[in-house]
Amino acid sequence: MVYKIDRLTRRQRDLWYLLEDVFQKNEVALVSVTEPFDISTVPRKGISGYARGICLALEG
């Protein structure tokens, strides 16, 4: 659980690694207290696109 995703990491590469290689592989849900998303409901094959969307949202 995080307050905001940008508090977890500031680098997109690190976020990508956490989402795909750590959280997804270990079946860990990432929940943001202030942002409306939940990766635990995204199908395994859809995580890459979802992670890209999160990264783009953090940039803007």
C-alpha cells in the first residue's frame, strides 16, 4: 500500500520492474490510497499495458 505511486519510486524503469518482476510474479497487490487503480484485477497478460499507462500518467 502506498500513498501515491510516485512515492514508491520516481523512475519509470524501477516502477516497471516492481510491477512486472516483483509484484506480479509474487501475486502481490499494489494499492494506492489516493489514486484510483488496483493492479490485482488486471489479467497477467494485461499488466504490461497497464504498467505503461501508469508510467505515462506519472509523466503528465
